[in-house]
Amino acid sequence: MTYKIRIILNADEDVIRDIIIQKSATLEELHNTINKAFDFSGSEMASFYRSDDDWSQGEEFPLFDMSEGLDSKTQMQDITVENILKNKNDKLIYIYDFLNMWSFYVEVIDEHFRQQEPILTDVLFALGTIPKTAPDIQFESEDLSIDEFDKEEDDEMDEFDFDAYMD
């Protein structure tokens, strides 16, 4: 059995690839198929992350475990696609090349049984051109000016009773 998976580059312009992969394939094989579909060499570090419907980043599955024995992670080669992507609409985030941060959304869009005709390519559909450089991803956080932060610290210090602490 196979999955039809949609991979979308996190970019301003639509860059989409639909691929087919065996359910029994490893995440490393999915990584290789994605790299082939997007014309990457596949020689850079990469990780998959579990994701929910809001595309929140969850548990990591790295290409290689770089944790040096501390809090070891399950590597791509050790887990199959069907163990992570069990149902239609299940999602992963894929990051390729941590220096450039190519970021992709990966989603199961259909399950297929192999037909009589052989599949000549892993890529079933391609839309858009891959930019020459990775899109700049903006991480936004709450804007706290230095003055507000300092004021909050001062207020906390005023409420603290040093004499009671010293007793």
C-alpha cells in the first residue's frame, strides 16, 4: 500500500509537489524522495516534526541524532511512514538544511493501492518553481520594549520585603 503525500514549501509563491511513497518506507526514504522532488542534493541535515492541524511543531525525528547520548531522539531510519502518518490529513513539518532553513508542510492527502501499471516516478504532481534561496521565515513574538521590562522588574522589587527575607 502507498500514500499520496502533498509537500508544500513554506514560501510566498506556491511550490507544491505531490508524491507517492510506500507506507512501509522509512522517514529517511521520505526525506530522500522529497529532496529528489525539489531537486535538492539531500546532503544537508534535516528533521521531520510531528504536527497538528494548526501546523504546530512537535516531536522531532532527525536524519542523524546529534544529541551525543543526551535525550536521544528516534532517527528517520528507525521509523516508518505508516507509524507516523497513520491517517489521511496527518501532518509533518520537514526542515531541510538548518543553515538555510528550507521549511515544508507535509500532509497525507490520499491512500492508494498499487495499480497494475508501474509508477515511473515518485512525483505525481508539481506546481511552482523552487526559489534559488530559502524563503526568509519570520518568527514573531510579543513586542516588549526595554523600558516596559525594566519597569516590571522595578515593580517586583518594590513589592519584595527585604527585611522579612533577612530575618
